[in-house]
Amino acid sequence: MPDFTRSTLAFTDDVADRRDSSDARSRFGTYLARNTGLLHDDGDPLSAREFAFSVWQIATAPIMSPGYVRHRPDLHALTLVTHGEDMDQVALRIDVPLRHHHLAARPDHRLADWQRDVWATADGFTALTQPSHPTRPALLTTTTLLLPIPEHTLVAPTATRPGREMTDQAKNAVNALVVWANTHVAFVNDLISGGGR
């Protein structure tokens, strides 16, 4: 399995995808076949935007868990969202929990904060969770980054039925989005490290 580093927000794991598959080819491909209704428009291929949205949804939890796409544990979510009429804009949404010491102005010290989840750690990145037994008020701050995805990053499908061709196209679409996310890792790292303050 690939490792998370300060230069990655997400990765796809083709080794685990093949190893954990029921057909000896692709676990993701199996999930695509189970969710075929999301992959065509009444028998016609989806637009590149629609395809990106559908395959990202299938490649991540809760549909596929663990997902074909894995995101760093210190992120609460890395999702694809659409805006505008007819899904004419697509963006990656990254939800980053921030502990009080990351903030420029720290709140009252009596407020509880996100807690480290030592059971959800990978490659030095630890998930944050809300206090399990709060004994005082808590301020849980999350920042959301929206990264508009340029049209040339999206993959237009030609297949409308699950199979090797669609699996390859879906993997290409998802990998392009992961590369786009990782291109913007500095935004997240700056937030978490309190960059520039």
C-alpha cells in the first residue's frame, strides 16, 4: 500500500484493488458493476462531469469501504461536489479539522477541542474526532477547501456497461482527480501547520 506523505492528500491502491477482488481483476470494477445505474444516462454515456461524480462516489466510502481512493486520516472528507445548473461546475471538497492551536486567534482555553484518534493513524497522520465524553463545551472547527476542477482534467467515458473498458476509464477518471487533489496539498499543509502566522 502506498504511504501518505506531506505531498499526498489521497492515493489509489491498485495492488490492494487486485488482491482483494472477487474476480482476480478489480474490486473497484466489481463495485462499478453493483452500481451500474449510476454509470449511464438511460443507456447513453455520461458527460465527463457526471462520470467523475459517479465514479468518485463509488470509489469512496460509504459505497466502497475501504475505498479504492484513500484519503489522509487527518482529513475528515475528500469529496466531489457539483455546483450550478446541470452540474456545470465540479470541485473537490476537502474538509480539514483544525485544532485550537492552528487558529490565529485562540478561543477560550476552557473550550474542549478535537481529540486525537490513536486508532486511526497512518504514516504519521492521525484522525481527529470529537470528545467522546464531553465534560465542558467544545469548539470543533473545520475548514472546507473547494478546488474547482478544470474541464481538461475530467475523463469522458465511452462505455455504458461495467466491464474492463469502463473499469479502466473509471480508474483514469479517479486517478486524475487524486492527482488534482495532491497538486493542492500545500493549502492543507499550511492550514494544519498554521502556515504564515
